[in-house]
Amino acid sequence: MSGADSASTTEANGPMQLVQAGQSLWLDNLSRKLLATGALNWYVREFGLSGLTSNPTILAQAMTAGKDYDATLRTLVGQGVSDPQDLVYGAALEDLAAAAHIFHPAWKATDGVDGYVSLEVPPDLAFKAADSVAWGMRLWGQAKLPNLLVKVPGTAPGLAAVEQLVTAGVGVNVTLLFSETHYLQAAEAYMRALERRLEEHSSLAIPSVASVFVSRWDAAANPLLPAEMHNRLGIAVAQKAYSAYRALLASARWRALAAAGARPQRLLWASTSAKDPDLPHSYYVTSLAAPDTIDTMPEATLLSFGKHGTVGALLQPDHASAERLIATLSAHGLDVEALGESLQSHGARRFSADWAALLDAVQSKSQRLTAPAPR
């Protein structure tokens, strides 16, 4: 069961130490196997897991391997569903509903602060605001899950969509954020939407998270830096974003919204697996331990941290020290702001390519599954 066969111990394991430090632990994975084997339930029980994220790459890996989704695809085709995008979402929403049920106790116990699952709008809409809004509303209505977040990329058109969706009462996971600037833009879109709802006398209890990607910074920057400066940029950028997050929550503007019933758009660390084989699996997990944040991690990282991880010093909102380190790295010719924009656009293109490949694979598979048997 993916490592889910060891017994509980009285001493808190690494993931439970994160939870005790005030950080929510989510899994960056979703598959039929994860649900069917009971592994997800085990992670909730043993590691304090309280949420889940998915993306086009994860969906592609799950749906195109093996026969786990064959019965669902046959059923959907039998119901007249033929568009491959509708087939993918039909199958994904089955998994999301099952996962949302598992996390519903956490959602209820935290009064809607935690316990969420996420599903992304088609990634080729990253630069199409109106279409992203339409798809976001469609998925929200189709899922009918109180603890679902619709994922929308934090591009400029995506943020326009985020503002409209939150204004309409849809919970949103703003994804593909890389820099402090990206985080602040996502926070601005969220607060503008809440202010619009306040003017309309609507509830401000609309959930949102801002997903900042970390390890991809170092994968991109390491080849441009001397060896002694490898794997330092991602944590520094995250520290700046965390500092901005803390400052925003202390601002008069946010306090006014909070007094009217708004909840923080929680900062979520994404891309927290180590890309450098010389790093321990837990490198980013340990470095990003911080209260009132979320860490979503792949299954292998979660299991490794469950076996060997410990939590030491927590991440501090020290903007100045992070700026000094980034200035040192920039002295080697690294344009950090430009790199952040490049990482976001590359991430959008990568997810879009994975999505296109998934649609092709699902269409081919559904045709094979429903083809008449040869005589």
C-alpha cells in the first residue's frame, strides 16, 4: 500500500511534526489506485494529511497507466459522452468526490479552513480569462463539493478569472505562482473580489490558496550558478513570499476584510520534491516548515519524510536576508524577476502539452474499449 503498512509510533513522525508546527499537509497526487488501496486513508490517519492537489501531469499518469479507469470510461461513453475533455473530467470528478469525502471531516472540523481537494481548469486556457471563468463555474457546479477548489493559473488573464470566480462565490486555488510579485498579484485579485462581495453584502467566507512553486527555481538556476550556490534560490524566493504573506495579513486592508468574515488566502508550497539527486528528499519540506501555510508534496516525498524527516527551525518572515541572498545570486548574472516570468510561462506550456497528450490517450483508449469485438 505504497508504504502504508508500518505501525503508528508514540513519537510524532516528520509529517505529524509539521502538523504540530501549524502547517497543513496535502498530497500532490490523485489516482484510482490511491483510493482503492486505502493508502489515502492511511496517510490521513498516520501523517495528518488534510488535503489534496492534482494537475494535468498527475491526471495523465493516473489515467493512461493500466486499466483502473476502463470501467468508468466505458460507462461515460455508454452515456453518450464522447468529447475526450469531458471523459477526463468525468473520471477525475469520481476520484475527487471520493477524496473530498475522505477530507470532509477535516473541512468540517476546521470550519472550512482545511480539508480541500483541487481540480484545474483546462490548462490551455491559461491566457483566456473568459473561458477560464466559464470552465471554473462549470466544474464547480458539476462537482457540487463544498471542499473543492478550482485551480486557475496565476497568469494575468488567469488572475482576472480568479477575481470573477471568487466574486461569484467559487473557491479557487491560484496555481503556477513563482515569485513574491506573483503571490502579491494573486492576493490582490482575491482581496478585490472579497471587497466586491462586501459591497454586495455577500458572505466573505470564500476559500482560496495561493500556490507558490519552489524547487523549479533551483532546477532552472543551478546551471547558471557556481556549485556552492546551488539549491539556494528557491528557498530564498519562498521566504520573500512568506514575508509578504505575513505582512499582508497584518495590514489594515486585510484586517478590515477579516473583521467582515474573510478568511486568509493561505500560502501553499508546491513543487516541494527535490529535483537535484544530491539533495535529500526532505530538503524543501524541512526548509519550508511554517505555521499557517500548506505544503503539498508528491507521494514519494511524503513517504520519505514520514520515515526520516524531522522538523527543526521554522521558516522566518525575514525579507531582508532573503533579498541579500538573491542579490548575491543576481551578481552572477541571474535575472531573478525574468526567470520567475519564464518559469510561469514554461509551466503553463508544459501543463498544456501534458493535457493535450492526455486527451489524445483517453480518446484512443475509449475508442478501443467501445469498439465492436472482431468476428
